[in-house]
Amino acid sequence: MKYNKLIDHTYLKAFGTKKEIDKLIDEAKEYDFKSVCINPTHVSYAEKKLRDSDVLVCTVIGFPLGANTTETKVFETLNAVKNGADEIDMVINIGKFKDREYDYIEDEINQVCKAAGEKLVKVIVEICYLDNEEVKKISHIVGKTNAEFIKTSTGFGSSGATPEAVKIMKENVNGKEVKAAGGVRSKADLEKMVEAGATRIGASSGVKIMNDEMGSDY
């Protein structure tokens, strides 16, 4: 298996400058990662820099809390696609989910998918705030939507992906794919997530993973 094409090479820190984004892009080209995952402000720049490669541009919507209004997330998505994003990683509203407003969650995901058009959408559910039954429930909800992926974490919560959560997601998301993100810092971590059912990995340690070294947190 080519691990490089599982990895969304990620830089989402608030203080990132062009220097960090250039480094991320250069590494993504060198290792031929699946995508770079970056904040929306960098999408247009990254799209231009990656035109001569098959590395995709992934960005985040409603990040990192998911507490924006649906209308805001839709606008963010339209803007990201206009600027050249290939993939959209959106954060659900965890508070609404905890309030059992399941129709709201499903509708919001589908509105973002509609705004994304033909672009792939991944739904971030931030498992650190959910128990296993809630992970199962949100997986069922995502499984009914037009999104292609469910994703474990933003990397900004109290913890990240676990093989257990990935397995629950894979078993309950109606055939959709799973992205494991947050805390995947080594090849061993990646392999555990893949064994549990993940087909995409979000990590800032992509280079270290490829070189079988230990990286830092997502």
C-alpha cells in the first residue's frame, strides 16, 4: 500500500505564514501526498502552487468549533471552491448534535455538499466530545447525507483519532469512507487507523510518517 496517497498533509495553526505553507506544499509535492489541508485563506495560493502536480487542495469549513451558522458554512464552502479547493472538510455543530437536533445536522451537511458541487466533502465530528453510542449515531446521520467521508477530529479538541472510533464509524456510516485525524504521528499509528477502516489520514507529520519517524501532534 502506498501510504503517501492516504495522507492529507496538514497545516492549520493560526499563526501560519506563507513560509509554512510553502514548506507544506514543497513536502506534499516531494512525497506526492493526497492533498494539503490548509485554512481557507491559503487556498488560492496553494491552488496556483500545486497546478503542476496531482496533489489536491483541501480546506476546512466552520473550523475548528463548528458553531457557525449553516449560512456561514455554505458561504465559506462556495468561496473555497471558487478559490480552487478540491476537497472540503466541514465541522458539524456538536452542540446541536448534543441537543439531538439530528435533522439540523443532516440538513447542514447536505447544504454544504450542495455548495461544494462536485467537490468531495468530509464531515468532522470531533469524537473527543462523544461517547461510543454518539459516534455510532452521528455515523448513521452522515451515512444518510451526500458527504463522502466522516472524519474523527479537528486536531484542536482534547484528543484525536482512535482505532476504536474509526472502527465504529466504518461499521455505521453506510459504506462511506473514514478519515482519521489528530494524534496520528507515526507509521505505526497510521497502520492502526488503516486496519480499523480509515482510508484517509490527516496529519502534520506526513514526512516523518513516510520516513518512519515520530512526529508531533496534528
